[in-house]
Amino acid sequence: MGRESYLLEGRRVTVGDLLEAQYLDVGAKLTFERPRRGEKHQAEVAAGGKLRLPDGQLFRSPSRAAIAAVGEGSFDGWHAWVLDDGKTLDELRQRLLDDAAEEVSKTPDEVESGSELFTPAERHERLKRARQLADAGKPLTLTVREIVGWWGALRRGYLITKQIDAELANHSLTTLPDFEKVHFDSTVQLVTTAQEEEDDTDEVAPTGALVADTPPLDLDDEDEPETGLTVGNLPSAL
């Protein structure tokens, strides 16, 4: 499987992918502003696809970097962090996905008998359209069965659910309610993920977008700060 196809099939895009594709350079400056709070936070793109905060902490996840910069809350770092030219990391991510969709093979996915047939590129276009509708405040409504069918499956399972979650996240989408927690023929809406806690969403959320209560941000359980206070460098109480 080529790199382009892999990006469209079940893996979250990373800052490292943006570096590899030369959409982003090591040393690029990022700013996260919260006008209502009078706050401005800074970060820098470091080698290895990480974000470095002024205190030296390194994060693979833009959302974890945003949370650490503020010290609390829940943020969608792909929308929060903005480059000097005004582009967000999400805009670069969407450009990468668009380019991957153009390059990917048109060979259909392997699907279970009876399911609808979509190539990764066709599914990308459907998700892109769903994102546009969600940003406009007109979220797409469909059944869980229909959503799963976009991925060529007839049922929910661990692997297909993980793939769906990753591809939805790449488009800043989630389902409301959670498609994993309702009946297979229940209807859900494809909405944009929250970009700040509910009391602050108007600072960075797209105009007209519906916001999920508990968004699946790009948080990796293994993505802990790699530089910062440790037992070894804490000052002695004496």
C-alpha cells in the first residue's frame, strides 16, 4: 500500500506527515490565541513531527500541546495552532489529504458482500462534503449502517471502528451521538469536533458548526511530554 493510500485508510494524519510532504518546515512558528481570555500561546515545529512549547515540552499531538500551553481544558490543536501566514494545521492536513486522494489508486477497496463500494478517494470526497455541511451548520444525517457501509463493511468491529474514527478525525468530524453506542439502524449526525470547552467554543469553532459534547481529539495515550519536570530535575525541598 502506497503512502497516499495509507493516509486515506485508517490512520490519523500527524505533524510528521506534514513535514515529510514539505507542507511544513522544522522551526515554523505557531500561535494559539484566545482573545476572550487575553491569552496568546506560542509553539515551534520541532524535528520528528513534534511541537515544542517555550518551556521545552515536546508533543506529537497538537491538541496535547494546546492543553499543556493553557494548563487546562480540552482543545482541538489542529484548529487552535496557526502559522505566521494565517493557515491552521488543519488546513495543511486537508491539503495533504486532497493531494493523497488525487494520487491514490482508483482500485476499489475490498468489501464484504452486500456492502456499497467506495474507493478511498471517493470516501475522502464524501467526508470532505460532510465537513463542509457541518461547518455550515447543516450536518449530514444518516444511519450507522450507512456510515459503516462507506468503509465497505456490514457490521461494527474493533478494526473497522478504529479506521472510521481515524478518518473522521482527519476531517475534524465525529458522530452525534457516538455511532458505537447506538443501534445499528439508528441515525446520527456528522458534526465537527469541539475545538475548545463548551464555554469557549466561539473562539475557534467554525461558524455555524454543531459541536459534540465530548470530542475525540487527536490524543495519543503514549504522547506524554518528553521534556519537562521529572523527579530527577525537581529542586530539592532542602
